[in-house]
Amino acid sequence: MKILGFYDELWPYATGTDGSIKAHTSTSREPDTDRVRQYLDTGDLILAIMSNDPDVMGGDRQIFNGSSIRTDGEYLWRQDLGHYYDNYDLRLPAAFLAQVRELDYQVPEVSDGQAAEVDALVTPLLNP
């Protein structure tokens, strides 16, 4: 299982992140940004966390339940990742984008084993 969007600002208690989210923005959008955003927003919800998270890029928006965790069985990500991808042209790994396109933007069904793997990986990162 790979963590998508493993940035300092989104995973403040984790070590070995990919650095600051601000270093992963682009000056151009993917042609299918809307479809990728929909994929991110509809990943299987594994861990629902009630929260009202600030926009870590400095925007005025608060993101409801942004800390919740979604997955497609291969990658996991915070629910607010779609917001950053869409609003700040966040660069996502080419392998992830290729997978999303190969799946025709449809999130596959996540098995109980995959859900348990996400839970085991994420729980220590959320609890300091």
C-alpha cells in the first residue's frame, strides 16, 4: 500500500514524508483533472475522521473531514488531497495517474484485507 500525498503539512506526526506540499505543485493542469479529482473524492472511505481542517496552502477555506482516509486498494490518501490537486495543481505520481486512467476513473472494490492493511498503516501515523 502506498501513501499518496505524504506531505509534512498533511501528516504532521509522520517521519519520512515527501517534504512540503508546496514543493509539489505545478504550473499546469492535467487535461483530466476533473476526472482524477472525482476518483480521489470517491475512493473507499476507510477511516472517517470528523474534522474541520485548514487549507494548508494558505487559502481561507476550511475542509470538512479532510483528515479522513480513502483508498483504492493500492494507494491511500487523505480526503482533502482532491482539494489540493484541483485547486493548487498538485503533482501526483505518474504511476498513480496511469492506474487511474487504466481503471477508466472507476475506483475498484476494496477487499477487507486491503482495508485492514490501510488501517494498520495509518493508525500509527495519526497518533503521536
